[in-house]
Amino acid sequence: MIGNNRAIVFILQGALEQAAEHLERVLALYPEDPEATANLALVQSRRGQVVAAREVSGETEQAGQRGEEIELLLEELRWKK
């Protein structure tokens, strides 16, 4: 997904606002995209929005979309408790 890939570049550059904008656009078109969902939760976590990140990752987990990205995100969120 181009939007998700572009968001990853923004994440790596530390441009979290732009990453969030791209990921929200991707999720508006593809709300079930597990990679975009995990990346949005990661961005929220890094922006200090830990509660929102947990909600997004929890929704993904409930939907059964547990990939490597979700596992890494959940591990990162456990450290922020």
C-alpha cells in the first residue's frame, strides 16, 4: 500500500504528524488494513497518545489481525504502562 509505505518513511524521519495523516487516509479507504492500523497505533504511541494507541491495537487484536507489527506494538505499549 503506497500510503502505508509513505507513512513508514515519515515515521523513520520522525515526521509523525505527516505519518498520521497518511495512515488516516489509508484507513479511511481500507479500515481493515492491519499494517496501517499497527503503524497508526505506533505513531500515536510515539506522540504520547498511549491510550489511543492501546485502543487501536486492541481493536486490531480483537479482529484477529495479529501480525508481527501488532506484536511489536503491544510490546512497546507494555513498557509505557
